[in-house]
Amino acid sequence: MRSPARLDLDLTTEPLGTDTDGKPVHLADIWPSDAEVQALMLRSIDSQMFRDSYASVFKGDDNWANIKVPAGQLYAWDPGSTYVKNPPYFDAMTMTPSALRDVRGGARAGGARRLGHHRPHLARRQHRQEQPGGALSGRTGRRAPRTSTPTARAAAITRS
């Protein structure tokens, strides 16, 4: 008599069944090794299979071939579509990019004092150093130790 199927079977320790001699058969007994899988793949898969399978991947079927495609360089948005809408940021966009005007670099003299705008992490660090005790310590004259996670920082503040 066959036992009912179980959902709580532990495949790593319990047998899948028994062999013809009544001995338990575990998954590890029948699972192929990596070397066996590799040997089978080398025997049964070759590059010609992929060439044949993907030779016409871009051709499509009759439905694909019969799609009406408007000519031109721009996509012809259907204004009545409720599925695909023309994003509004395309409205003022042209096919040729405009010239860059009034471009200012951060490498000029004196630009370092404005790093907080481009690198907020540096601004926060500078702000902490300017305040007595640092921003995280909550006490004047003491600084919270540097730690790597918010939980560790909270624990360090609590301990201090």
C-alpha cells in the first residue's frame, strides 16, 4: 500500500521511498553530481542548437508582421490612447540638443565652501564638527562615537 503524499517531507534526511530490495532511497542517492550534469550538457547542447532556435527571433509571426508602423524618426503617439501616453517632458524636446549656457564648474577657486550643495554628506560632517558635542551626541562637550549602523549609533548614544 502506498503512503499518502506529505508536504512536510524533509528531503535532506527522509527517504523518498524504497528500492526493489526494500532499502530506503534518499534524494542524495539519485541526484546527479555536478560532473554528471556537466558531461550531459556537453554531450547534448551545442552552438548550432542556439543558432537554429534564434535565427528568426526578430522575424515574428503574422500578427507581428501586420502591425502598421508609421514612417518618420518620431513615434506617432495616439492622442486617444488610454494605455500609452506621451510623457509631458517630451513636449519641449527637439531632435538636436541645445547649447549649454551658463555652465559653472565646481573646480574654480572658492568652490570648496559650497560642497554642501553637491555633496550633502560633507556638509553634514562639517555641521557636526562646528556644533559642540556633535549633532548625534545630544550633550554639549561630548561626541558620539563613530559607528556603522543606525542601531549601533543609537546604542552608543544610550550608553554614553
